[in-house]
Amino acid sequence: MPAGWWQDSGTWIALGVSVLFLVVAWAMHRVIMKVLKGTPPNESTPTDE
């Protein structure tokens, strides 16, 4: 890998966007898994009167 790539701002932007994408994907995975593992709402008690 040429040493000039590490001094190019485009390289750092691409790496930053890639890391941001991975962090957002990890956070979405955590939220979705938490929702799917959550207890289902109790539908036996009607709330409408």
C-alpha cells in the first residue's frame, strides 16, 4: 500500500464513513434484538371501554 494514501484526506473520509456505518449497524442490531426479545404486550385486557 503506498504511503501517500494515508496522507490523502479522501482516505480518512472513507475510513470515517465506513466506521460510522459499522457503528450505526451495530446499534440498530442491538435495538432490533432488544425489541424482538421483549415480552409481547398482554392482549387479554382490553384498554378500550
